[in-house]
Amino acid sequence: MQNLPGVEGNIPDIIAPIYQMNTPALTIKDLFRLAFSAPVVWLAETAGEHPRLNWVVTGVEEAQQGDILILSTVTNAARNLTRARELGTAAVIFLGDESPSEKVLPEGLTVVGLPGQNNAQTVQKLLLTALINQRVALAEQGVRIHVQLSQIEAEGQGIAGLVNAMAAISGRGVVVQDKRLSILASQAPGELKHSWNKILASLSGLESLPESLRDRKLAALHAATVEQELDGGFSRRVAPIIVGGMARGYLSLIGTSEVLDALDSLVVEQGALVCAVEMSRTKAVREAEKRLKGDLLNALLQENLSPQDAQLWAQNMDLDLSEAHVALRFAWLGADPPSRRRLETLISGEVTRLGLKVIVSPMGSEIVCFCQVPRGVRPPDPAIRFAQAVLDQAGREYGEARVLCGLGTPTNGIDEWRSSFRQAGQALELSRRFREQKPLYFQDLSVYRLLIQLENSPELIAFQEEMLGALLASEGARELIHTLQVYFEHNGNLSQAAEALFVHRNTLIYRMDRIAALTGAALDDPETRLAMQLALHIYRMMEKTGA
């Protein structure tokens, strides 16, 4: 079968799941939801059980018990409504934007308005199709929903526009989440608004997904809509949003328990298909922008651009050069880490979640970023929080596989980016040596900023050997080195150092006497203390390189 204009996918693919649905007897509400793509306006509703639905007619003279009566005008509304109630009519529909006065609405009769629709024959056909053959009606409604959502996607209204449309069609709460279950857009109907924040919070963890959807590859393989009970008397229909053979997100329709129906499943299925198109399109645009920004970054760092060309290119990429920018360099720690691509995806996810302006570009085994921060703010807290968020997310997703990050200082011009990039590299290298569990900011490196520049100097190694050589060659060297480090960390306060080492003060005094004997250092001399602390910094830095 041919594709219909505006329909993403082949029609049999769209309607095939519909013929597997159960089709129980329709209520008036079910019928209206199934037949119409927009909600009706309820003017009056019958309490208790509704009569069995019989037929759909367009004139009072044709109406019988259980029929639905369609009226094109409010003229003679009082007389027509009274007669409809006498005949046992199940419901009356008024077409167009005019509605009868509340004064003429009789008790015991369901009355609705259908704004924007003036053709009685069209409405009759929709209702009869749904009444006679629910599966055919579902198939037709599925195509209409798909066309409507595809049009919204084509107009560039994005995920938020699709969510609003699905909420209007279904009358349910709608949530779209990304693959990490962060909420991309949501919409709640009136009856759920007071509970909506609590409902959204309950959907944030992987364990909140039905078990069959937790593995993103398997979820894409089966591509099933799953019904799930939620806390608080709510339930949802949830489906994976599949892009490239992988679940890239999840779409949920949420309502009170036992109210979700076949139309809700239809909206979820068609909505997931169109959301997949939108996500795929958005990803392609984002990847293209990322490549362009990456090209700019490479050209800048390799000094292939003049300052004037760099300024023009940056302006075309919508970079705000009136603000400062900070270089960040990320890398995995360990011999067999996850792929660089996974690190890039993780970083991009945090950029989106935090709403930051960041250039992200892979370089070798690293991911290099330049994060926009307010000018004049030091330390650059937004960039540091971003880096910490990446490290935290990596811990949640990959457990033992850790991410390291070094940050340079903020730059006030694009010509300073190379300097911040080099600083971030030095901070990353020291983070790797010290196995830091938090981002390392260049200005916090203290004396290491100088030492790392001299690490290959013979004089540096000779100085360490002169100050610590005898200590490092002695029995129990590591314990004595650690003791000396803690002693200096507490400014030579023996009581505080002993408490930090969990030893008796006399034990610490014995160790310090031994250190003095081995090194010949007079630790009460300020110059000697400075030299010894410098030697300890050199030892800490060089120990990780095996020098």
C-alpha cells in the first residue's frame, strides 16, 4: 500500500497493532474519543448507566431509543432536546461553535458540543464507523492521529508541541523522557495537576520502567506498549521511542487506574513513531552543529585561523564572545574504559540537562569542551558544577569506570582559548596521577603548576633525592612519608596530626624523631620546612609516573 501524504511509515505498519486489540462494548465517552480527534465539550451528562447505543441520526424525527442525535443548529433547541429525552435518545450533539443555553438542557440527557465541525454527514459517518466496527475506526483514527502529529513535527514545534497535541487528543497526562529518563516535555490534564509533580518524580529512576523496557536494545527489538500501575491510584501506557535500533526515549500516557483504553494505546503507539522522527531529526541537526563547532575548536587550537576569522566563525556559530569561556578536558581513568563515544554522549546529555552553552569535541582519547560562563566570575562555578555533574552521572551509569576532568581558567577573548586548553590539560594530567574524584581546577593546583613544568628536570629529581632519599630507602618508608605529609597538613600541630593519624601523640613524636634522624632535617627551621614540603609535593607528583 502507498504511503499517505504527511504519514511517516506505511499504513499497514501503522494500523497492524490495532487489529490485535480487544474491543469491548462502547460507552458514549469511548465512542466520542474513538470517533473524534479533538475532545467534545460536555454540556450535560446523564448520571448512572447509559442506554445501549443503537444508531446515529441527523434529525429528531428519525430518533429512537439509544440513538445519538446530531443537530446542526441551536434553533428550536429546547423543543428538540425535550423530544429527544422523551424518545430515550442516548445523547445529542450540537455542531459548530454555538451551544444551547443551560436553561433548556433537560435532566437525564447527555448533551455535547462539537466546535469546529459543521457537517452532520461527516460526523454521522465517523460515529457509525466507530459504533459498527471498532477496529476499522481505530485504524482510521490511528492514521488521523499520525497525520496530525506528523504535521506538528514538520512545522518544527518539537517534542513539546507533540506532547501538547497528544494531551489534547487523549485528555490524559503525557510525558516524554530521554534515554536517561530526564523529562523532555510533559503536560497534565486538570484532574492530575495536583499530583503531577509527584507522578513525574516517580518516573525518574530506571527501576520505574517496566522490566521489559529497561534494556534499550531489547525494548527496541520488541517495541511493545506496556501498561503499568503507578503509585497513588494511577496507571500509564508507556512505549519506547526507537531510533536506529535503540530505545532513545520513552513516551507515557498517564491517567487514573482503569480508565486507559484502546485510544490511549493508539496515541502512545503513533506518538512514539512521530517522536522517533523528531528525535532523529534533532539529533542530526545537533551532530551537524557539533561538527562545525568541533572544526572551529580544532582550527583555533592548532592556530589555523587568524583572530579576525576566528571572531567571524564564532559569531556565525552563535557563540557569545562578550562572555568568558572555560576549557574542560575529560577522559576515562583505567586500562579498559568504556568508549570515547559513550563519554561524549554522557557529556552531551549533561549539557542538555543543565541548559549550558558548551562546545563539545572529541580529541584523541579525550573530550574537549569550552563552557560559556559569566565574565569576571572566579572560580567559574557553572563550569565546575557541569564537570561534577558529568563525573556523578558517569558513576551512576558505569560504576567502577571513572571519569577525570581538568579545567583551565576563564578566558575573556577567543585568542586566549589555547592557554585555557593547555591549563586544562595540565589539570587533567595531575587528576590522572592523583586519581582525583572531583574536577581539578587549574588555579587550585598551587605549587604543582610550577612543578609539572619542571618534572623532566634532573635538578628536580636531585632535589627530591637530597631531601627524601634516606627516608624513602628506609624500612617503613610509606608510613613515615604519610606521617610527614599529615604533620605538615596540620601546620606542625602534634596533637591534631596524631588524631588525624589515629595514633597516640607519643607515637607521632617517635616517628618525627626518626624522620629527623634519617633526613638530618631541622623541622623547626622555616626554610627547612618549606624545602621538605616542596620535596613531598615533588614525590607525590613523580610517584605516579614511576620516575
